[in-house]
Amino acid sequence: MRYQDKDYQTVWLENGRLFIIDQNQLPFEFTIIELHDIEQVYEAIKIMKVRGAPAIGAVAALGYALAIGKGEDIHRSYQLLLSSRPTAIDLQNGLDFVKQAIARQITGAGIKAAAIGAAQQFTDNIANECLLIGKYGNELIADNCRILTHCNAGALATVDYGTALAPMREAHYAGKNIFVYVDETRPRLQGMRLTAWELAQEGIDHAIIADNAAGYYMQQGKIDLVITGADRIARNGDIANKIGTYSKAVLAKENNIPFYIAAPFSTFYRQLLSGRDIPIEERPAEEVLTFNGVALSSGLSGALNPAFDITKAKYISGYITPAGIFNKKDFDKLWEMNIKVQNSGQI
Ligand code: MRU
């Protein structure tokens, strides 16, 4: 991700130290912070300084590896990080990737090196897979395409490049004229604060719309394609993603607009048969009732704040993956590919 003529990743290790871009400060401040210990990694995920399924997986893997290197309790560290957020499966996949690598070691030095090596590989895989998602997803984007996206599935949410935003970047680099409708994404405004900021950095033409406006633009024939990310993809193709994704998918079907999910292999979870069993995070009511400490309601009402919803496979036209674009017909091939990647770490 390029910012003021410098390339950044969202999450990275430098001389054995873990850094992130603090996403809670964007778009007003671009702040880099160091996470010194596993408690800080846990806190950063929980309060969403780092967020987006693949980015959570990467920071958890790196934080876990550093904790192992410092001789902290392997089981406690795993459980603490796993408990930071429940919906994105990338978190568990990142921790498991490290755990499997250390299980093969016998010496203390071997364990430390294996943990760091695996965490870095998991992180690099995500960035590389996002590049491929961009390449394949670009094929769906015609010149003058008008695309809707929800939440932030850009470089900030991954390690670099993005999932849903990767095809848009690629289309833009290929010289295609595109326009992106950015759902603001209440209550935490990841679309307005983060996606719009990323698109602005890239010079991609876009506008922020209120979440409720998407149906109107679809009905007007002004949206050609919807692409979002996912936090977990079940065996039958159901997905969990940011609250509001489901209603966009239903609206897209009603208006005959293709609706695609873009995701790296860390987001797939074949052990789960359907979306029905995906745990949905319930976040604090304050996120709905206030913004940056400013009250948005009278103070007399409570609020409910589910952070994700489930979109059934029947609403999804296809899945943009690092191995190509799949639909439900060839889903078995996708899972075979997924098993290979998760076993070898290679595409
Ligand atoms: O609560 P968030 O901001 O972590 O939710 C993020 C999303 O829902 C993204 O769409 C998803 O993680 C995919 S990111 C490539």
C-alpha cells in the first residue's frame, strides 16, 4: 500500500519487532504503532486498531510467534489471541499455521525459528494471494464498470493490496475507467474511513454512500457489480461478512447484479458445513450510540450491535480466489486446492 511515496504493509515484523498501522486513527492520522507483547496484540485486535480478517490472522500469527520466542506459555498465548474476535477464521488459521510448525520441532531454538518462519510465511502468503485475487478479479471488471463494495476489504484489511479492492486496483492500473460506490458501513464506518481513504490514495474514482442508498442506485441501474470480502467461508459456500453484506446481496439478486466474494485461502473453513454455525460477534452498544466519544442519541435508548451477518451461497455469483474464480458448480475443486495450500503453505 502506497502512502506519501512510501510502501507499507498493514502489519509487519522489523528486526524482531511487530508494527501495525493504527486503523482507528485513519483517515485523519496515519500512525504506526509497535505491539510490545501478546496483551497488546490481543487489545489491538479487540479494539480494532488492526481489523479485517486476513490482517487479524497475520498479526495474531506474528504476535503468537514472538510470544513463543520469548518463552511465554504456548497454550495460554494461543487461547488469549483466539479469544480476541470470534468471526474471522483467519485468526484461528494463522495461529494453527504457527502451532503446526512448532509441533514439528524439538529444541527451544528450533521452536522459536519455526514459529517466526511460519508466521512470516502466513503473512507473506496473504499478500501474495491478494495480488492473484486482483489479477483474476480484474477479468470481471469491464471498462466503465460501476462497482459497489461494503466495509473495508482493502490493503488495510489484509496485509497488502486487499481482497475486494484488489481487482479494482488491478483494473485501474490496467487503465480501465471504473467508479466505486463505497458503503459508509455503520457503525464503525470502515467504508467511509478506510476504503474511501485507500481509493483516494490510489486515485480511483469513488463516492461514499449512506448504507441505505445502495438499493436506490441498484434500482437506477447505476451499479454493475458488487464485490465484498468475507470473514469466513463455509463448505457449502455460505459466508460471513460485515453486517449489511446480506442485505446488499439480496438487493443485488433482486436487481440482477452479479455479487462476488473475494478472499484468500486463510478465510476458507471446510470443517464448517454451512454458514448457520458461524459465530457472530456482538460488539459494544457504544459503537452504535456514539462516534469518537460524541453521543448520537438521547442517551435514553440502548442499542444492539451485531458485527457480521451471513450471506447464503445462493446469493453469491462466484468467489474470487488466488486460484481463480469459482462458482458453486466447481466448489469441490476449490476445496481440493484449499487443502493443498493449507498443507503446504504454497499456491
Ligand atoms: O469488523 P471488521 O472491520 O474486522 O470487518 C471486516 C470485514 O467484514 C471485511 O469485509 C472482511 O474482514 C474481509 S477483509 C479482506
